[in-house]
Amino acid sequence: MQPVVPFQLIAKLGACQIGGVWSAVDENEHSLVVAVLDAGVAGEPRWRDAFAATTNAIAQSASAGPTYVGADFSAATPWVAYPQELLPTAERTFLALGMSYAPVVAHADDPPTAERHVQPDAAPTPRPTDRPLTTAEQTSPARLGRTLPPTDPSPPSDSPPHPPAEPLPLRPPPRAGRWALPAIGLIVGLLAGGGLVLLVDPGTDPPRPPAAASASPLPPPAPTSAPLSPGLEPPVAGRWPAGWVRFTPADRIHTVTGLDGVSFPVRLPPRWRCTLVERADGLSRHRCGGPSDSGEELGGELVVRECPAPCDGPRQTAMRTAEEAWGLQWVHCGPTCAYAETSSLTVDGARRYGLVVVAYWRSGDGDIDQQVVLRMTAPVTNANLLRRVANYLRDVLLF
């Protein structure tokens, strides 16, 4: 079944686990390519938001302004249309989300596509309602704080096929639950702008589509669905905080080596432990933490994942927008890193410090190819413990 878009679709050019790219013509016979999110996937609002955020991140990275000529992220099958010559940009929408996109290969026995007279060199006329969403619109309280409706755990039966493999059902969206270490419930209270309150559960991962079967290795996993409260984009100008403390020889440092999927040693406060919670090709997610001197739990996630080539600015931006950041403003802390912190989180009625760092680094002598995410909370009086861990990661990974 073809997706519903306001153009005449000609042929499917490529597909991945969550959608595909079609050739099309508009009412003026201009040739287009249209990236479309599958209806079954679009039923999960965070997939819809991730598709929109990635499209706009790519558009905003273009020096000549927006690259697409029309889009509708609220349609039953969200879509974005590009001029025909920007087919690689349409495909990049899915590649930036870490999907295993593959062109559709026509077979000799396939029925020929009806010939049409099109104008490949004529630029489509943008419609005034089809514009990139502004940063304010993407991160407005209304978008960040909406309640997710119940979602059928399996896609509708008329979902379009995903070559080269048959589609598999998506997991249901995460339930409202608990954050960080066991017995810690994190209710995120954003004090700025109207007192937005969210209940988030990074401990239960957002739905991730199963990998399609392929003769070649699949690209590594990447963040693929929008968080409930992403960081505010774009990051504001800044630098790595000079006042953040570091581990010293006088500190009782617990060095952890050999973490599954982590190629570097990790230095942690005493009594901290790291537990593997997710492992896939190119992805390692550990939950690290322990009790503070007062007995309160602190810690959170340490995530290491491959950044598919090219791990450039648009790819890094797309991966960062898929990270939970409690709705805080991202701050640049170097050419390849951003952070956000607050002392206004609320956990079990008490104020709590939160820190999230997203950075990119080289695992060898080549180009940047890895992402590291540190997302942790602590009692406000223990904020420096998390800053010490962040400083250590920066020193050892050189981001």
C-alpha cells in the first residue's frame, strides 16, 4: 500500500526499517523525491518527532537555507519532499537516524513503470505553509510536555513493506516509570516557563525497530526516537566549564576496566558499580552509580555507540537531538561536545542535580567515529562527583 502524500508517487527508490524514499511528481509535473515515515511507526509520537527533528537539523545545516520544498510532519504518514537532484539528502534523513537504508533494486521481470513527461530541471514552487519548524516550535512546552496516547504495540496490517526484509512489530512505547538506579523515581520539574512537569523513564528504552536482514553488516545502532524532553537546540556558545573539579590522587578512585563494549577504563567514585543494560552491534549502555556518603543513590547512564560515517555536524546534531536532556538548553563545550546541567530536578520531593554530556571522539587514528553520552543525577550536594566523572571522560577521550 502506497503512503498518502499530496503528490503522484512513481516508484519506491529505497527503504529501511521505518520508512522509504519515493520518486514523485507534483501537480506541475516537477520531479521530486519524497522521504516518508511508515504509518505504523508514525503512530508512536516520538518516532514522528525524531523524523521532524532530523529533517530540520539537516535543513538548518545547509548553507543555502532549507533544502526541502514541502513537508507535513502531522500527516498519517509524515513526509518531506525534495527536488529530484537531492535524492541523497532525502536518503540522509533515514541514515542520520541510524537506519539500515538500502536502494530498491528493480528486477528484470518487474512490470515497467509508466513513462511520464516530467521537467527534471524545473524547481518546484515551495508552498507558503511548507517551511522548516523553528527551534522554538520544535522545543515549545506544548510539544515537550504532551501526554503520549496509548499505542497499539504492533503496526497496522496495511503498513508498507520494508525491503529487503519483512517488517517486524515494534515494541510498545515506554511506560511512565523510574529513572536512574533502582529505587530512584525521577520526576523532572522544569521550573522555567510555566512549571512544566514530566515523568520520564530512560530506564525503559524507547522503541527501536528490529534490524532488517542484510548480506552486509548493518550500520551501528544510533538514537532513533525522540526523547520526551530533548535538549533545546541549537546549543548556545560556551566552553567546557573551567570550574568543574577533577579526581585527585587524594580521592578514593574506583577504576573499572573491561566494560562490555567500552574500550577505555572508567574512573568512578568509591562504591560505584557499572551494570550492562543493553548491548548491540556498535552500542553499549551501562548503568553506573552507587550510594553517596549520606546513603542517597546517585548515578545514571554511560552510553558508548558508534557514529556512522560520515560522523559530521549534521549526523552529530541528529544523534544529539535523540537524547533525553530534561528540556534543558544545550551548551557547546567544544567542537564535538555539548552539555546541559541543572540543580532543579525533583526526585521524591527533593531537589536533585542533573548532568548530561554528549560528545564525539576517535577510537583510533582515523576520523571521529564514536559517541559517548553521560546522563546522571545526584543530590545537589554531590554535584561535584558527577562533574569529576565528566572531566575524566573528557581527559581520556580528548573531546
